Amino acid sequence: MGERCLLLTKYLRLWGLEISKVLYLYMLGWVLKVMEMMLLSFVGPAVQSEWGLSSRLESFITNIVFAGMLVGAYLGGVVSNNHARRKGFLIPALIVMFVASFLRAFSPNYASLLILHCLVGVGLGGCPALRFHRGF
């Protein structure tokens, strides 16, 4: 176990990163993911009553996030395998989540809300591709 930790630290320093910075970004991604899943239960009913949506359209708001997570997980895996795992996708995934989460608060209509929810899902789906694994 100690050998793997030393190897991880060596590669992170080679990329110009410290392990504490990577862990902070990793934890931030997980906090955003958990917060997003919690907020989905509140956003749907609020948007349904505000815009007068049917139950079917309201449930699609939640489903589009999971569809975005599917796309994000695939893209995150491809980018992480072709490039450096942490450097290749951690920062863009967090930026997509931040920007899309901020912009969806100002969504003027249902279509823009769906697009931004999908982009949040792409960012959320990309984060698990960054996990530390044995074969580093």
C-alpha cells in the first residue's frame, strides 16, 4: 500500500500537482454530485407549479440529468484513458457543472432548463472516471 502511495505522489508531482489539491477537487466534485441529487427532488415540483407543467414533463427534468450522466461517464472514460486521468477531465468536468448549475437558475423556459440540466449531468457523469484505481 505504501508503494502505491509513493508512486501516486511521484506521478502527481511530475504533472505539477500536489495530492492535497487533487483530493480537494475530487471532494468538491463529490459534494456537487450529492447536492445535485438532493436538489433534483425539490426542483421538479417547484418548476411544475411555476410553469404549469404536466407530471410527465416534470419527471423528464430528472431523467435528462441521468441521460447526461450516461454521456458524461462515457466521455470522461474516453478522455481519461487517452489523456492523463486527473489532468484530462477533472477541471473541465467541474467547470461544466459550475457554469451549467449557475446558468440554469436563470432559465427562461423549459427547453433551456432541460439543456442545462443535461450539461450538469455530463459534468456529474465525468467525475467518477477520475477515481483513484490500483493500476495507476
